[in-house]
Amino acid sequence: MNELVIKRDLYLNKLIRKKNNGSIKIITGLRRSGKSYLLNNLYYDYLLSEGVKQEQIIKLALDDDRNREYRDPDKLSAFLYSKIANETDNFYFLLDEVQFAISDKEIKSKEPIRLYGILNGLLRLKNVDVYITGSNSKFLSSDIATEFRGRGDVVHVNPLSFAEFYSAYKYGDKYDAWDEYSTYGGMPMLLTMETDEEKAEYLNNLFKNTYIKDIIEKNRLRGDVAIDTLIDVLASSIGSLNNPTKIAKTFVSNGMNVSDKTVSTYIEYLLDSFLIRKTARYDIKGRKYINSPFKYYFSDIGLRNARINFRQQEQTHIMENIIYNELVMRGFNVDVGIIEHVVRTENDKRETKHLEVDFVCNKGNQRYYIQSAFSIPSAEKMAQEQASLDRIDDSFKKIIITQDRTKLWRNEKGYVIMNLLDFLLKENSLEL
């Protein structure tokens, strides 16, 4: 059986650009999203292809029981420095799952963590380049970037995009791949599994035995009932406006006394672990943010679907979630756009209405307005989808993405209408 190869060029190229930049490359992201594969396979092979000798590349997986002695900081330090054979050659340290070198005592007592001191010490050597991955309750990424005193360079790895998934999919065409991806998502291990039962069990086990367990351990929660329920509430309402007060009322209606403050805190825990993402509303005409409510999306649609036992398979919301993740993966800051406009009622009164632009995407001097429309079968539907876009008075590009099997075209207003799979599979799709 041939080894599964998944192209992750976006992240590989980020590491290549950061090579020998004097910082520790911290590879973070949702657990099981492919961080170790990126470092130990793709980047390792790249270094070899550039003529770096094997003895100059020191790979150490601290989650491997055969390397357990190096979980002791003193032995780890001695081992790493022993591999620096001279002061002329460059040496590359690829350290995987480094949280195993952080003791529970250090966490509980809030003592200085020796691992960080060791890694910072290596940075003083001009011929050493350090790359690390880490996860779980001892090493969630929001904690670590500050530990390296401005000398940590973060590369955030997401679950597979649709293009990455399709590059390794062997069971049909792009439409078959979409059906699979929109149901089970982009956790890389799924590409090795054949049955629906196996995939569903894998995703559910990830939630129970990895993600929730990590959140409980890191934040010292007493149990998982409230956090479990919160995940279910968010999974059932992706793409809908939500806030802690509204969610707390859902808890109360189900006989659980959970305050909006607790809900807000737990949402932060989920954001911190990369399970979900939050996007704010932006008043396009007023050029200001609206603080609440927010929209929440899951970092992987398969994990979301698994939480609700694959019951709510509304393609409109699933498509919206996947488009959002794609835009974030491409490096955009993504907001929900709001357009206020005044209409006259039947009684000739003025009434303020709010129209929504699904995504306002910004990166540098680039901006795109994007609508997600499952299908546009009629002129009436087209008018509905572009109503908010019609009221934007700047000249930035306006795009409607649909699952209709259509080639890219521009309507009489200059708006681009694009097929969903074309958007996902073409790297420069927003520029077409």
C-alpha cells in the first residue's frame, strides 16, 4: 500500500520563508490537524532536498515512549547541545509534542517552565534553527507565543482545506469529494478510513477524549456537562447570531443554572483550543464594529457534524462554514457585513432595516464582499442575494458563491457569480 501524501504547500512555504530567521517556529493549531506531518515529513524532506545532511537535522518526538528520558529538561538540554557538532554548519531541531517536557508541577505551581528556557537558550546560537509543535492542556498556543519574549514565530495549521483534501482523495471526482468533505470534514486521518461508522467514531472520540479533556485539564473544570452542552448549542446554530446571554437562556430552559458570564468564559476556552472561530459584525456604511452578537463557526465542519450526530445537514450553513474557513486559511480577516437602509412602511412611516453581507474580507489593501448562496434558480433569488451588495457604495469586488454548476460569469452590475468548487480549488479564485 502506497503511503498517503497530502499536499500542504501553504504551510510548508511559510516554514520555508521563516527558515533561519532567528526565531523559534511554533507550529500550532487544532489537535490532529497535521502539525507533526508538516514538520517531520514535508519540511524534513524539503531540508534534505536543499542539501542539508541528515546529521544536521535533529528530529525528536517527545510523545514517543522511546524518547521518554528526554522529557527531563536536564537530559533534553544535554541531548540537544550534544547534536551541535560544530559552529560552521547549520543545525535544524524539529521537536514534536514538546509539552511532554513540561511537568505538572510546573503548571500547578506556576514555576518558570524549564523548556522555554532551554529553547530560548538555543536561539543564542547563530547556527541553530528551532521548530516545535505542541498541544493539549499544557501547551495551547495562546499561552506560548509570549513565552519566547518576542522571538516566537507562529505558524497556525488548520484542518485540511477542500483543495488539500481533494489532492489526496482517491474514491471519485470532485463532487464525490465534496459530499465526503462536507459531511466528515478535513481531519487528515479520515483519508485512511473507509467506512462511515469508522469516520463518525473517530470524530466523536476526538471530541470526547482529546478536545474536551484538554479544555477541562487546562482550565481545571469540575466536569464536562456545561462545556458539552455549549458545544452542542453552537454546533446547532453555526452562522446564526449568538451571544452569551442568549445561550445562557438556552441552558436555563434545559434546567441548567449557567450564567452568561460562565458561557462567555467557556466560549473563550473553545476559541483558545481552536475548536471554534468567532466573527464580529461590521457596519459597512458607518465603518464601525458592532460588539454583539457574534457568529461562531467550527474550525472543521466534520467535527461540527459529529457533535449533532450528523442530523442537521443543512447545506446552506455547511457551505457558509466551509467558505468562512477557506477565507481564514487564505489569510483574510473576515467579518459579517451589516448595511442599514431606510424603507417606507404601508403607513408611510420610516423604518430602518438591516441587510447582511455574509463575509467582508480584508487583507492589506484588498477587500472583497462575498455572499454564500446555495442556489440561484431565478431572477427573484438573484435580487435577494445581491440586495445588500447593491447598497455598498465603494468599488471593491463583490462575489456571489453558489453550488450551482456554472462557469464563472459577471452579471449586469459587475458582480462575479462563481461555483463553490471553483472557489475552493483555484488558489487565485477571488482574483478571477
